[in-house]
Amino acid sequence: MGIPSFILQRLHRVRGATCQRSIESGIPATCLAYATEGTEILVGHDDGVPRLFDTAHFELASEFVPHDAPVLSVASRASGWATSCGRGRVRIWGGFGEPKREFRDEAGAPEQACWAISWNRDGSRLLTAHQDRTVRVYDAERAMRLKKLGLPFEARAVAFGPEDVQIALTEIGSAAIFEGEREIASAMFPVGEPRDDVYPYVSFGFSRDRRMIAAAVRSDEIHLTHWDDTVVVLRGHNDLVTSLAWSPEGRFLLSGSEDCTARIWDTTTRDCVVTMNDVSPVRAVAFHPHGHDCATVTEDGTLRIYELDSDWFDLNDAILQASDVLEGRRVPLWPTTAPLDLDFVLDVWTDLRRRGRHSRISNDLAHKGESVRRTVLELLALLSSEATPEIPRFGLERYKHPLFRVALADLRIATELCQRLGGDAMALADLQRLRRVPTTEVMPSGFSIPPKRV
């Protein structure tokens, strides 16, 4: 069956971590990222060279063409790598480490650092944070800048939220939200309580369902929030938190710190479950895309890969969880107030189909899987009771509902949905195209948690 699908790798509980191997480069490191499949790690260094390490053989695979300033941020997507440096230049690299394109400021403009970069989910856009108090959105395929957003303070961290909403976190701890193609902030709110006397380490990121934000702003504390509503503050580090990374399923949080430790937090119990001690300040951390390993890189340039000692969900557990989710019962996998985790439901359905095609599954599992599918269709029937298979010119909100996203990602469910609406193959194609319709509207069903408007 190849690489196990996402649902087979969902962490249930982390009990410990064992260092598999360390790789010493001797050059101070600043950042790291796993490749999409987890077979390689790209590390950015102070000498401007991004270095690619093979995680299977624990060796240096290649050195990319150097930047002319320290590498400040790295990010990965299936289409390749992206890096930024202290002179503001952003490069997109091919799969073999060749530079495909470079973004830079206009000729004659002062060269200032690009602190952070982030891909959107499909790898079509790149979000960057710059020293000149701007945040920029680039079209990665056409190599063009789509917009340049001004902020009152320097943004030190950026990320794409739900529906590609752009989020920037400034050095003073204020988060700014930009929606769609708008060039002014839709909302701003504080995240964390920064200290004034420390270096501006700022780190944040969204959990996989894009509802939970983890942020550390020039502090040894980590704030978990639903937008501007703080859920909990994680305390345990003795010095500044330098880097954060969510586990793939969104329950565990990995943090690195100046106190020479990396810690794994269970956001359900809000406890630190693993502490990994080092001899040098930890500069960056990352989870393996499938969740069974994690990596850290320290100030002295040492890359360490840890194997997690974990319990895992099996498919039966996952189907039961999905049934609870679809029936509106909150599943306490993480501290969320959102009623549904639709990504989870889609994972379950997709994996059930994969296993059904490649191996025999028990009648009990097949029955439970059919129950999940039937519940999805019943909810969709309620949602589409007044809908038509044709795309209306106005009132697209109904079609942008997250349940449509779940349905349209599966051809069989999408076909049955279209038939229920009385549509033909052409209408099905139109519905499939709706997957690409951007939306930032708040659905009246409460499936999304909106930021407060300014």
C-alpha cells in the first residue's frame, strides 16, 4: 500500500522520544523544514547556505546555491522548497536543489531581511514577512507579487489560515488578519505578552484544522488561542521560546527554546509529555509529516532526529471518532470549541476506501464506514434542500460550506450529491469547480470561528 495514509499515523499519545542520530555541521543554524514525504530535511545556516540532509541515511545530501546573507526561514511543499535570507531575497527551489525563481525588492530599494515565509496549502502562493514592516503575497507559479501589505510594526511570523486568509504576527505580539485580496487588515488582536528587554523571537502556527493558533512572542510562554480568545498558556521553558511546530494530527505541539531544550506538549491535557535536553540553544523544530519523528537544530549547527514512542489510532478507533464528530459530539482530541473537524472525517473516509481497495476489511468496519458516509450524505441533503446543481450568480455561501468541501473531494459522494440535486455530469463538473471558489464569509452553522472585526 506504499506510505500509510494520514489516518493510520494519527498520534494517540506520546510517551517519550529517543535520539536516533545527530549530524554536526559546525555552522550555526537558524531554521529547518521536513520535505513533504519526510525523506529529507532542509536546514538554513548563518553562512547563507541551505543544506539538504537525507533522513534515511543520516547524511548531507546536497548544498544549495548560497544566499548572500544568513538564511532566516525555510518552508516546503510538494512543488519544492522556499528560503529567505537577511537581504530580503526569497528563492523557490526545484526538487533537486536548483533555484527556479527569486523574488527581491525593486531595484534601488534598500535590502532588508525577510524574516519568515509560509506556503498556502496547495503550494500556489507564498506569504513573506519583511523588515520594512510589510507582508507580501506572491504567486509562486507565475513569479509575481500579488500584494504588499503595510503594518505598524515588523512582522516576524506569517501563516495562511482557513481559506487562505493571511495572518501576520508582529514583534510586539499583535496578529493582523488579511482576507482575500484586501490590502487592509480585517482584524488585529494581541497574542501573548512580550518582554521588552529580549531579542524578538516570534513564532506561531496553525493546527491542522486551522482553528487553533500557537504563538510565542519574545517570551518563555506559549499561548494557545482560538483567534483572539486564549484557551491556555503553556509554561515550562526557562528561557525564550524560539520555534514551534504542530504535530500532523493537531494534538501535540513541539517547542524549542534558548534554555537548550525541546519539549512536546499534549494540548488535550496541557502537560509537557517529553523534554529533550541539548547542550546548545535550540533554534528550530519540526515534526515529521507522518508524525512518528521530530527534528531539532541547535545554535551550534547540530541536527538531531528523534523517534517518538507513541500509541496510535487504528482504523476502527478513527471511524468511531468520525461518527462522534458527525453526530455533533465533541471529540476531546485537542482544546477546541468547534463542533466538527471535517478534515478528520475526510481522512477516515479516504483511508477506508484505500483499505477497501487493497485489502479485505471486516464486515463490522465496512458497516461503520458506510454509517460515516450515510451521515455525511444526510447532512448534505439538509444543507442542499433548497439548492440546485447549477452554479448561481449570487448566494454561493451554501456551496462554500465545509461539508461540500468534504463531499467534493470524493468523486463517489460528489456524484451522489449531484444526483440528489437533479444534476448531470456537467453539473458535477461545475460543483467540482466550486472547490476552488475562495470564501471568507462566516457560515451561519458555526463551523468556522471568525476573528473579531476592527
